[in-house]
Amino acid sequence: MKIVFSDIAPEGIHRIIKESGWAKSSGVLFRQSPQADMSLYLIDEITAELKGELKAILDIPCSRCGCQTSYEVDEIFSYTFRVEKDGAHDLEELECRDEDIETVYLEKSEIIIDEILLEQLILSIPEKLLCSKECKGICPGCGASLNTEQCNCDDDLSDSPFAVLKHLKK
């Protein structure tokens, strides 16, 4: 979905966006369809402010054992868009103000909402997600899930490049 600055009414735009193409192209499995509640306001002719909230429930593989686990996204986000060239690329050194960090500079006076929602979804997913604090992972020898079964692998890992660490002082 694309919103052009000239389409924004003086009182702003309020949209509730349910399942759409951006979610399907994310590559993420959803247990509950994503929903975004957003408001977009014009501050002046070249500046707009977007505030919103993204909610969804995802199915993500555990980082240790690989089993699917549920993760709830509830992100509040805010963007300031400004139609002007970003001068930071022309300077060797620049002292950033808070305003510079929080502003997205646009070449055209249009905002692509799908990209914003996809960015927020990706930023909300933790780098390492575990199915539980007690997750034992998988056996490095046979690949068995140590949460559900006992493997019969030999605990001798003397040919491992990390075997020398076993002899360090505690």
C-alpha cells in the first residue's frame, strides 16, 4: 500500500491493516494474522508523522532444537518522513541530532506502508528464540532432540577442536 502526502487529509489518516501481501512476502509463518493500527498526519508540506502498533503471533523455530514455537509481536512504532535529500551522504563527518536519527528522508512524497510493516516485523523478532528455558537442543553427534529422547552417542569428543578447552583451569 502506498500513501502519497497529497492524499493525507488535514485531520490525518487512520487505518487498520489486516492480513495483506506484505505478510505473505515476509517468509514468516503466522499463527495469528498480523494486524496494524496506524495513524498518519501531515506536519507541513514536506513532513509527515506515522504512529502505529503491529500485533501478530508467529511460528518460529527454536534456535536450539528447531521445533516450532510461538512468539507474540506487539510493537509500537513511530516514524517521521521528510521529503528532501539526506545531506549526511555528502559530508565526511556529521554530528547527528535526535531528529536526524528519527527521520526517514524520502525522494518522493510517498510512503510505502508494506515496507514499514515488514521492517517492524523483522525488528521485533529476537535474534535467538528458545522454545523454553530448559531446552536441551539437539545432539551434535546423531541430531536427536534431547528434549524428547535420550541419545546413545558416546560423550567422548576428543577429536573436537574444542576438546583442548576441557583441560583449562576452572
